[in-house]
Amino acid sequence: MLRPAFVSLLAILSVSGVANAWFRVACASPLVQERIDPIRNPGQTPSQHTHTVRLPDPTNPTYDYNNLRASSCTSCQVAQDMSNYWYPKLYFHDRKANTFTAVDNGGLLVYYQNRGTDDAINGGPGLKASAFPPGFRMTTGNPARRSKKYAVGEGSQGELSERAAHWVCLRYGAGNEGRTNGTGFPWTDCESGLNARLHMPACWDGVNLYKEDNSHVAYLSEIDNGSCPPGYPVGLMKLLYEVTWNVHEFAHLWDPNTESWPFVYATGDPTGYSWHGDFQNGWDTTALQNAIDHCNNPNDQTGNGVTEACSYLTVNAAATANACKIDPIVNEQVNGTLTKLPGCNPLQAGPADATMYSSSDCPSS
């Protein structure tokens, strides 16, 4: 369980205007945590590494759009949003005992942001952002990445993808500078939490609902704003994922003055560069388009990103969302303290991209 002070911090973050959003979708308690990945490994059970999954209660493990829309409940708080959001779990690696303990977080907060210079609301010549079409899927980040590949500011889609996955080390009230930012993992304890963020692409080719190399979408030229590259004529709502991990819970088990960062992602990543996320659209597209068109009014609270102020969206109580659960498909332990990461995910620090093993080709230890 998260300590009260940590939960209070998350509440502050969620209402303090961390990002200028049209609205926010809060997902506190996960539907399930297991090795499934309907985008990168559709129909494969188990998939390669463990995810925390925030999605509705689907009727089929392949999770197509119709299955999502037919769900009986959703673990996120906006009733019209039956979308699928997921990201890898974080573990504390006790090097002395060689064990891995799952790290708690305060839930996922998804910002739905209006961005892009082509959008009419931002002074451009285009129409307002489009709702995600039925069947649309996309990802951000690379599970195999273990180091930076591009010079900061180069501006290619590869470099923008690296900048899209980053963290903020929160140190408020700790007698320190307050916060530091970066990619990969930080180098010290984050007394008020490790705030990990993921920017999704916001430009679409207008044709393909998904491509395996994710090239059906592209990042804005400035990640959080800017223009779409040629070949991507459709501007979408830009999604920003925000997850705050309670890494300070383990501060007594390591010394940042003499030891390197002891946390790893479920991918077997001790560097932090494999931070990634996935999105599978399950929205009521009419409700989402109405929210886009009408719920960004500077004269009322919708202009401040207050989801409840948008009459086209219904915000469920957190207790209602948290009650939406399913039993795991994969029969394995993913929480608590483990002797190894779930699946075949040996620690790989790079700098080359990691080898992503399946259970059948797992190297002997």
C-alpha cells in the first residue's frame, strides 16, 4: 500500500495543472498485472514481459475494438472510455539477496491534450483534432532500448521517440533542489516519487489503424507541441501518460552515494531506457469528438482540464473504477518479492539493445 503522504502528492499532481490538458482520465487501480500485450504480441499468452494494464473488462483476450466496447466495466474513471492503456512494471533489485520486489505506484493519469500548430484552436489552418477511429492502436518507447542513440535536439522521429519517454525525480520537502529531469533512470532517491512520463505520437497517416513498426503515427516536432511531418495529415489528441512510482519506500535498502540505481523494469532493464507504453482505442468516438469540439472553453473549467466540467463525459467514482477486476490469464506471481523477473528477462544493461527472449529460447543461467 502507498503511504498517505505519497497518495496526497499524487492528488496534488492530478489537479495542479502539470500539463495544460483538455481533460484527464484517471486510472488508479489496475484491471490486472500480467504478461499480456495485445498490440506487440496479439494472441500470445504469455507475452514477453509483465505489464500493468488499465483497461475495461473485455470479453476476449485479443481485445479488439468491439470487445472493448462490449466490456462490462472499466478500471479508468471516464465511463465513455473503454480504451486499453498499459506499461511495464517496475521492480526493486536487492543485489545482496538477488531478489526483485514489485514497486507500488499511485495509478495512471492520462492527459488528453490539444497540441499542434496545424490545429485551428492553436492558430493553424486545420480542423480541430480528430477522435481516435475504431480499431486504432499505437505505442511509444522501445522495450529493448538500453541507451541513448540520438543527439538531443536532432529532431528525427527516432530522437523524438527517445525524448518522449522521460522521468521527473520529485524531491519536495527533502531539503534538495525540488526536482530533476532526464531520460533513462535517475541516480538518486526520489523522496516524493519517480514521476515517469510517456508522450504518445499525435500525428496520423489517416489510413492505417496500426503498423508493426508504429510508422502509421508520428511525433509532433517538439514532442509536446509543434507541427506534424509530411505524410501525416491528421492531428490527433496527444496523450501523455504519467505514473508516479514510490521508490522512496526502498531508500533504506541502498545508498545512492555509493551504489547505482537499484530499480529495473520488467523487461530486465536496469537503465530505464526501455520505458514504454501502449494504447488501444476503446472510446465512444462520438463522445470523444464532442469533448474535443466543445470541452476546451477558456470561459469555464473545461479550459482548465477539469474532466467533470465536460457535459459529454461521465466521470465514475474511483471506487467504481477500482472495483473493475479480472483474474489473470497467466498463472504466475508478478507482485511481492521474486527470485527472478517474470518470463525470461535477464538483466541487460547494454548499451546495445537488449535481446528479447521468449520462454522457449531462454538462455540457461
